[in-house]
Amino acid sequence: MERWKEYQIEQLTRAKEIDNAFPILKNFANNIGFQYCGIQVSRPRLPSFKPFFINNFTPAWNEEYQNNYSADDPITNYCQRSMLPFLWSRKAFSKTPLMWSALQIHGMAYGWSQSFLDEKNDVCCTISVARPHCEVFALELYDQYGVLQYVLQHLCALFLIAFPPMLAKPPPIRLSDRELEIVRWCAKGKTASEIGLILSVAERTVNYHIKNLITKFNACNKMSAVIAASKAGYL
């Protein structure tokens, strides 16, 4: 590995914040022949999360992208599913030809993107590099893919420090056979007394199970528990 490359990778891995890491990454991109460089971070399973961008693209392109292309960006769609390089080409942007034309206009005719997917923490970190002239050749991808993938893992770790921790999914609510019977009769409008007669159990036993249902579904009353049971697929 060239000494300059080794030095810049070392600098990147020592960076503790993304604001410090990006200028180093931008210099790295310039040294491998790309005028433009950008990072995007998204959370594929959290649609409410607004993707984070940092780049040296033109302000005009960034504005046009946000207004016209961010909702159906083939780069994002691909990189959230695969860590293989996405080579920019007319074919790759066949479903978004206006975006492809705009990239040419803004001096980003040739480029590629690649991502690192941290599925455990639901983070997708993508690097894109671009230039106005000279097609990207396979040898360039071969030479730089591994380096950028190593860098992406470090950048992803930096973003995770700034992100709030992912909340663990609560365990599924499980109902006993008796609770399932009772909540279904409650859904049909039966009272505790009527359910007791139907199931040949005491009314206080029915009420005991209803209280358990309210607790399990974190409901405020019997009908709220019935609604929650319905949403959970028990009815």
C-alpha cells in the first residue's frame, strides 16, 4: 500500500468525530482521482429517521437532490440492500433519467457508491465519489473497494456514538388458552358473569383473567385490552 494512503487511513481511524473524519476522506478521494465525495447515513428500518448527509457537492445539486430525487434515489435503494459497489451509469439510473442528467450538469458524470450495513444497529453508511471526466474503470474499483469498506466501518462506528441507542423490541405478548377464550368472549360483548356461565367457572376467576389481560396489554380497561388483543392478531 502506498505510504500516503496508509497515512490517511491511519488519520481516519484516529478521528473521533465525523466532522474531523470527513476532510481526511475528502483528501483521500482527491488523491484517488475524484473531485467530489459524500457520506450518507440512513436507518432502513426506521422510515421516520431523516438521512444524514455530509459532502462537498455543489449547493445547487444538494438543493435539487433534496427537492426532486431523495425519495426515489437508486443509489440509496441499492446501497441499503448490498455492500457491493454501485457504479454510476445511464443504465443504473434508467428509472430516474432526470437525476442522471442532473448529475452530468453538476459535474458528477462519473462515480460510484458503496455502503457498509450494520444490521444489528440498523445503520447504512454510504460513501459516494464522483468526478466530471474520465470513466470509472474496474481496476479502480478493485484497488479502492477494500480500503473504502474499511473506512466505512469506522465512519459507521462514529455515527453510532452520536445516535441514540436502538430500543429493543418488546417480547411478544403471549396469552394462555383460558385468557384467549375470555378475551374472545369479551370481544363479543359478554360480561364476566355470562363468560363464567359459558366456561363453567366462577365470575371472580373470569375477572382475575381479565385483570391479567389488562396488565399484559398495558391497557386501561377491559375494552382497551380487547382492542389491543385484536391489533396483536388474537381476534
